[in-house]
Amino acid sequence: MKNKLLALGVGGTMLAGLCCFTPLLPFVLTALGLTGVLSVVYSDAVLLPIMAGFLILTGYAIWRQKTPK
């Protein structure tokens, strides 16, 4: 469970970072035919809180691995 939580946190952080700082999200949404959603999703008001949430999840998973039971 701990490794899955850490993998989800790191993977989500990396994906959110790629979508925030590179034009990956417009390419993916265009390829999927979802360009109408692009104006809503591709904004810092949506992507930065998602990235912060995954960073918190990563920190929690690391903290959980470090603390003894």
C-alpha cells in the first residue's frame, strides 16, 4: 500500500508538472477531440491546486514510510 501511494503521488506530480509547464495538455486534449474542455482545464487555477495535492500526497507517503509502527 505504501509503495502504491508513493507511486501515485510521484506520478501525479510529474504529470501535473508536465501539464503545467509544457504544452502537453493541449496536444493530448486535441488528440482526444476534447478541445472544448481546453479553456477550462488549461489554466493555473486548476492545474496548480492539482499539483499541490499530489505533492502533499507524495510527502504523506514518504512520511508514512519513515515513521516506525
